[in-house]
Amino acid sequence: MSLSRGGAKFGVLVPFTNTNLEPDMVLLRPPGASLHFSRMGGYDQEEIPDAEQMSGLGAADIDEPLRLLQGARPDVVIYGCTSATLTHGPAFDRALAEQIKQDSGAETVTAAGALVHALQTLGARRIGFASPYVSGINDMAVSFFSKCGVDVVSRSEVDDVLDNYGQGSLDPQAVFEMGLAADHPDADALVLSCTDMRSVEILQRLEERVGKPVVSSNQAMVFQAKQLAGVFEPAPGYGMLLADAKLA
């Protein structure tokens, strides 16, 4: 496969056990854009990724992975964990984005902030929410969105408590069914939250099934990063957020 170069450079901070964000970014990469990744820690890979673990990641020192990422001189830095800032709240999320921007000199996108930006762009004020998180983090997500003017009218969760690798091992069909279970007649859109969940592959199919926009963490990050980099070409096949040129 031949990859064009010469366009925007996206630098991505990836939780070190995440195995799906990088492949998703390759799928969603705008023509000519290049991708540069740096892994970050701040949590225990052997522990359940609960609120304590994920808030620890959000508060962790990212100076070294960010310094290494700066070597690529990215136009946009993407902070690739949703729950790390969902567990702290919108003010923390915005402050982290601003700090990364100041330290790197690049425009900055956070996963949680990108979800809110996508919903605002779509005009969605009521959502169905699905994630592989523990219930406690989902409660925090409901609060996070509420503070941003978005009401969670329904939500679906996995039956089992998943470890770091279990979240990433959910197959696309399981994600599809989770998203379908989160749908509600009052929901303007569905949100599939988690950068390590294989949501990108089923976005189009789920939208066709429920007849409304479906927003995932990775799709929303690319949408906002493209805007910040001045890249406005539509990308069909990954949900109306990226396919509709009028939303750019």
C-alpha cells in the first residue's frame, strides 16, 4: 500500500496497553497526513481500569512522551484516552488540552473534549451512551456530559468487568450490539466512548440501523484534528460526522 505524505502531521499520545487506537487512526487518516505515536503510562496494566486507575492516568506526568512526540513537529497533538479526563471533569479536560498546547506548540485535541465538540457540531443535546467502562466511570461520564450541556437519556454497559486488554478485545459485533442497546427514541445521537474499543468499523452500519448519528472517541478526535489542521475533505464510510462535508 502506498501512503502519500506532505500533509498535516498528527501526533498521538496512546495509553500503553491500547492496541486499537493506532489501527483506527490509520483507517481514518486523511490523505497526505502522517501519524506519529508516543505511548504514555500512569496506570497499572494488571489492575481493572476503574475510576482510580483512569484518573491516575489523567493526572500522570506526560512530559517525556510529549517531548518525544515533539520530535516529529506535529501540527496537532491528540490525547488518546477518553476516561482519563472523563473522570476529572470538563474543566480538567480543557486545562490539560491547554497545557499540552503550551508545552508542544501544537493544536491539541482530547478524546473527551472531541466527543463534546462533535455533539455540539451535530446539534445533539440528548444521547445514548455506550462504553466498556466500569459503572463508576460511566456515572462520571454522565456527569461530564451534563456539565457540557448534553443529557445522557440511556446507556448500555458490558456485563462483565473488563481489564485493560478485555476492553480492546471486544469484537466489532459486540460493540455494535452495545451501541444498539444504548439507543433511545429521545436520543439525538449515540456515543461509543473508549479509544481502545473497536467502534470505527461499525459506525456506518449502526447509523443505518438507528437512523441517527453515531459518534466514537477515535472518529471524533480525527474530526476535530482535521478541522484544526485545515483539512476539510469528507471521509465516507465512518459515520456522518466525517462523511458530511457540511459539518467540516
